[in-house]
Amino acid sequence: MEAHTIRKRNTSVSVRFHDMPDFDVFAKDCPSRDMFAHVTGRWGALVLGRLRPEPQRFGEIRRQVEGISDRMLTQTLRTLVDDGLVSRYSAGTNPPHTEYRLTEVGASIADAVLRLADAVQAAMPRVAPGG
């Protein structure tokens, strides 16, 4: 029996899963399914991909992820922080200087997201109309 830590809204809870030796995103009651949805959702994947090269400020992320609203970026970053994939760092300066950076786990998932993005882009000439 393994203990797994689940993060939800700035709290960490250690939970023992008796009948679940491993996480399985295909199982409807597995808590990994929520994180999978956050990562593979429209904005989560794009934000993770843009944070991969280096830590960035809110405005930098917003400019690079075209079409995302301030509200949606705030919500997406909050969710990714709660999932433990992104960390938020605020320097004690005036005005405040806040950066978002991937955690070690977040970097690993961002790498997978970027590989998927590369595969989609490479397939476009074969599947796009007129391609």
C-alpha cells in the first residue's frame, strides 16, 4: 500500500489508496484524472509549454499564449500551482516582482506536452486541408 500526496487549494493531504497500487488516468475515480484534465486542457498545456524554457512573469506568459484572458491565465496558473506543477515566487520588492516557474514534476510534464505539440505540428501538412 503506497501513500500519495494530493494537493488541493494550498493544502497537502497524504492519502493511502488501498485498492489502487498505481495511479490510472483511465479509472474514473483516480485522482490523477483531475491533474490530467488540467494538463491536457486548452490553456494548461499551452501555459506549461511556455514556462518550460525559463521562469516568467504573468504578462510575459499572457503575451506568449495568444488568446488567453487575464482571468483565465490567473485561474490556470492557480490550478497548476495547486497541482504542484508550477511554483509562484514573489520577490520582496516594490513594485512586487512575481515569477512563475515549473517544479521538477512540472518540467517533466511540460517536456511531454512539448513533444505532443511537436508531433501535432509535424502532422499538420498531412492532415490540413490542401496539405
